[in-house]
Amino acid sequence: MQRVRVGMTGLASVLVLIALASAVFNSASRAPAEAVGASKAATVANLADASLDNSTKPAEPLAELGVAPSTTGEAEATAAK
């Protein structure tokens, strides 16, 4: 009788584990929920399209970011603006 009880308990625990794994995989296969603070795909696509429309590239992108000093003179910098 003890062996039957242990066997039934083991079988029940395996069935519970399978049901739990099935629930986890079903929830993972659904459409993913958006995380808080995550970027939205449409917004990122619009930003990418806007950056592609800019046909003039900056002469010194690092200087505009403030990473490196500008190599143009002060008169050329004010004329460019």
C-alpha cells in the first residue's frame, strides 16, 4: 500500500509540473506586453525616417556633440549658423 501511495504522489507531482510548464509556455507565446519605459516601434521608425531625410551631414559631428573641439575658426562657425 505504501508503494502505491508513493507512486500516486509522484505521478500527481509530475502532472502538476507539466501543467505549470504548459501555463508558462502559453503565456510566453502570447503577444508580449510592453515593458514600462520601453520604446514603441512606431516612434522609433518615425525617428529613423526623419534622420534619413536629412541630406546634409554635419561637418563636425563630434564638435557638435561637445566631445571634441571644433577645428573651424570662430568666423566660420558663426557664418555656418
